[in-house]
Amino acid sequence: MKLVVGLGNPGRKYEATRHNAGFWWIERLARAAHGEFRHEARFHGDVAKVATPGGELWLLKPATFMNQSGRAVAALAGFYKLAPGQLLIVHDELDLPPGTVRLKKGGGTGGHNGLNDIAAQLGTKDFWRLRIGIGHPRNQTATEQEVLDYVLHKPGAVDHAAIDDAISRGLEVWPLISEDKLEAAMLRLHTKPEKS
């Protein structure tokens, strides 16, 4: 893994909203790795460089809005000649309940505008995703506007605690991901712990 991108919307208005779960995760990773974000205009976002056992790693928070996340990802990936399989995109996921976190490579985007734009800009969906569950508004038949309102609002206390727990579990498997032990990371994330 050479580039990890946390998705979200820039600005104080959005920082506590569900759609910014990817930002929350990558900010915690940067703190743990002693990385400091700096704005890089040529990459359309905030960038940090950290050392890992596998070499240097770029962390990116696009400063474009969610719908144009691909501009930042393609700029940095193109500049450093990174393959899609070397990218991990961390994002909020409507189709998973709060408290759930999943790792996968490729596949559909589930209508996520940030992922759609990244796939369009890269010309492929064949990149890794760390999906942080935020739940769905009321039911699966919610209108597009209801979904938009939901992702652009703060989660309640119970959901926030669950999302925070999912972020923590995603960070726990980061050492495996960074060492390209992705199957082991998936096994740990996707296996329910046995009740004692």
C-alpha cells in the first residue's frame, strides 16, 4: 500500500457529519504514525507522508468536495506512478450498519459519489476500500434527498460511538494492511469474535 485516502468534505460545516468517516479514520492514522497534513495545491488536498515497514506511505484528504474526490486521487497517484492496487480508499458506507467495518478490493461503488469519481478518474474500480458502516436512513426505500440529508448530518450519540468503534477496529488491522497481509486483515475484520 502506497497511498491511503480518507474521503470526506472539507470545512467546519461538514467535519462532524457521517460522510466524513473516512477523514476521521485517516486523521487518527496520521496521529498514530506522527504524520502531519499539509495542503498541497498540485494534489488538490491535504497530504502527509509517513514511514512504514514497507517504505514511505502517502496519506491524502481531498480538499475537493466528495463528488470530485477523484481529481485529488488521480493527481497524486499519477505523479508517483502508483497502481490502483496500491491504493486504499477509506469511506463511509450506507449499506453497513454503524459499528461495522469491511475491507474489499474492486466491485461496485454502491452509488457512493466519491468512489464513483475516483473510479472514473482512474479508469478502474480495482482499488482497495475500507468501508466504515454508517447505516441507512430509516429504510432502503429512502429518497435520494433523504439519503443526502442523512450523510450530511451528525450521527446521534449511539451511532457515533458505534462508528468510532468501527474506526478503531479498522486501525487495529492497519499494520496487516500496510504489510500487504490483506487476506489476514480481512479475516480479522470479517470474523465475529466468539462470545465467552
